Amino acid sequence: MKVVKSLDDGKLTNQDQEQEEQHHQEPEAPVRSAGVVKMKSFYFFMLVFFVIFLTAGITTFVLAFGDEKAADIVNVKEDEFYNQQRDEFSKLYAAYDTLKENYYKDLDEEALVNGAINGMLEALDDPYSDYMNVEEAEGFHNSISSSFEGIGAEIQEKDGHISIVSPIKGSPAEKAGLKPNDVILTVDNKSLQGMSTTEAVLLIRGKKGSKVELTIQRPGVDEPITVPITRDTIPLQTVYGEMLEDGIAKVSITSFSENTSKELVENLNSLKKEGMKGLVLDLRQNPGGLLDEAVRISSLFVPEGKILFKVEDRNGSVKEYKSKNSNNTDLPLVVIIDKGSASASEILAAAVKESAQVPLIGEKSFGKGTVQTAQDLQDGSNMKYTTAKWLTPKGNWIHQKGIEPDFKVSLPKYASLTYIDPDKELKLSMSSSEVNTAEQMLEALEYHPGKIDSLFDEQMKKAVIQFQKNNQLEANGILTGETTLKLMESIREKLEKDDPQLQKAIEVLTKQLKR
């Protein structure tokens, strides 16, 4: 390596000097004409003597001063460069330069830089801090500010695995039966082990109408489950309102995007015109979103001056965020949460619970108590990183703990049943996990398929035939295609109709209205 560097610098080592001397001595071969040669030989030997003398002098100078000075100059230049770029990055620059100079093939410099940034964020061991290249950043912005095409689920990386935080209401992910804490093992047979969330998103998302197959591991279920999903447009709308009965309205917030607070106000004003006297605010399966929107919405229901939440920085300094809305509603309110309620939805739930004494109904929330900032870089890439932890108005940190509801109400067991692939045929004598799921669905719908044992027996066939007759389908006793789709649709309709969490919310709210 030194020889190459010395040659580049125009200097010679001892070995180079010997080769150079031999090269100049090669013309000493015998010659034919003595008279002419004699004259030329004199000048020639004088030239050789001069070259040898000069070369020896240069070599002596290099050996005495050259290597040391050359090394000092290189070190000074490197030190000056690294000092200008901050000392802690000297090792990073050295690694980059080494690869650039010595790697066996040409390098993608942009990929190296992206990898270095991604590596720093991964080293934080924080599932909510992530680096996004230009393409990934564009998708991230779209998911917040506009509609996008995909399956509609919030995911996170934890312990090297990608898991579901929450499917978005009405999305293909929800319709397919994906649940919070489902671990996604593969996407179209490609393992997600060790991937970041942004890498996983690029595999899961796709054009409307295209299909993707997820293999998931559900807590409490022994065998992995294959879930085929047809991608769709995930809508911009995030607020859905409806009147129920006796002056009670229900408003569902599916996420906290740029226009969510505006949508909510419009819905509330519309419902008020329809005679709304009390409100059920449904935050189930809401994975969160923008902090500013959580502040605006919380202020609608928390009296002016009351604490919405607190933010604690790395130094332990705590800043309080208070409601600034002097026109907040005094409408009787209850809030429904579940294990898919995360982040901004937990800020809202904690704010109304602790600062406005609003009762919470349902299941313990997800438990995300940190605040992230998304920063665009010069080339359009983005880094999302955790800047602080947020605390409830009473100073509680709910991270990885969740918020406990005042009234604990679980959904029925059939609510967690997984998707059945309608392209598969389930018929007599078959045995599989899909058959087990179908048995539970039929039992929940009171078609009584017999023992829940994963075996498609005669009793199961009779139940399927009866279901098909009742829904004007071909009564052949085979569960596939339209029959499978109708079975899953019937289960969703039953859950919406029965919904014990919503029924409890109405019960609690009705008591408030009678006071």
C-alpha cells in the first residue's frame, strides 16, 4: 500500500530505486563501432553517473524526511477535516473512506449514507424512531395528509418483529380480521424478521385491487395464520358520526390526521341539529397520529385552563399543555377505548378522564407514552425520532402500561376470529384451522355445527347448508367463495349489532342524561 501511495506522490522506495537503476543500466550492452561508441559512451556514462547520483540524493532525502513528512501531512489533513466535521464522527468517516477506496466493487454512496443514518436510529432500540428514504418518506406523508392505497393498519417494530398496533376502521385490514398485537411473520412469503417499519410498509402497501398475503402469529394461537388481503384506498375521512337513540349520538375517530379536528366539529354541529343530547366518542382501533390534532380535539371536551397532558424532556423538565378553548362543550360524554387505542387517542382519553371526569369504557389501551418528531432532510428523506415522553394530567406515564377504563368490557370471543380465505374450499372430511374458525363463526350465528374440533363432519355440513339456504346461496354444503364472504360479513354485522362495549357506553351515558 505504501509503494502505491509513494508512486502516486512521485517518490521512490529502496526497491523502486534498485529497479530504476537497473533500468538505466540496460543500455550498457556491447556495441559495434568503437570510434563512435567511444565518444557516445563518455556522454552516456556521464549521464548514467548523473542520474544515479541524483536518484541516490532523492532517495536519501525521502528516506531521511519524506515518509515522516508525508505521514504528518496526511494526518494533519485528516485531523483538520474530521475536526471540522466533529470528532465523534471520525470513525464513521474512516469506515466510509476505507470502503470507498478498498471495497472490491463500486459503491452506491447514497445507499451507504442512508444505511449509516438508519443504523444510528436502529441503535436507539426504539420502535418509534425510524429513518425513511425519499420513497418511504413520501408514503409517510401521504398516510397523514391524504388517502393512500394499502391494507390500512398501523404497525410497529418490536424486538425484531413487526406487529399490528391497530387496523384502521373500515379498512381491508380490519375486514380481514387483523388485531392489535398480531405479529406479521411474512408478506407474500418474504420474512419480515429484522426489518424496520418503513421497510415492512413498502412490502405491505400496494395498488388498489392487488392482493397481498400475510402470515401472522396471534397471541394465544399456536399455529401461524395465513391472511390474504385485497388492498384498497384508505380514505381521507377520519371521523364518522351517527345518531343512535334517545338523543344519543356516536362519533368514531379512526386516526388523528391534518383535518380530523375540523371533521369532528362539522360532525358535532350536524348531530346537534339532529337532536344530540349526549355523545359516545369511539376511539377503538385508533392508532393515533398528529399531536396538534389531539390537542385541538381534547380542548373541545376539557374546560379552559385544565391540563390536557404534560411533556417531559431528557433533562426531566416538564411542560404542561392546557386547554385553551373557552367554548368547550358541556355535552354529556363517554369514551370507548380498546387495546388498539394508541398514542394521540390515549392523550385524548387520559385528558378527558383526568381533567373532565369523563368515564372510559372498554379495554385497556395500547400504551404508547412517547412523542415523536418527523424531520425532513434536504433530499426529501425523513427521520422520525422520539423527543420526549408524555404524561397524563396527573403525571402518570402510561408507556407499555396503557390506560385502564372505568368500566371494563370485553368483546365476545368471536370478535377475534381470523379471516378465512374465500378462494379455499372447506368441505366434508377436511381438517384445518380454517375449519375451526368456520365452526366458531357458525356457532356464534347459532347454526350449531357440532363439536368445535377443526373437523368438517356431517353436522358441520348441515350447518353450512342451512346458512346457505338462509342467505339465498347455492346449498351444497361447501364453504367457499360467496358463502365464505357472507359468513364473515354476518359475523361483522352481529358484532356491530351486539357490541357490548357500545351497549355499556349507552347505559352509562343514559344515566348521566337522567341526572
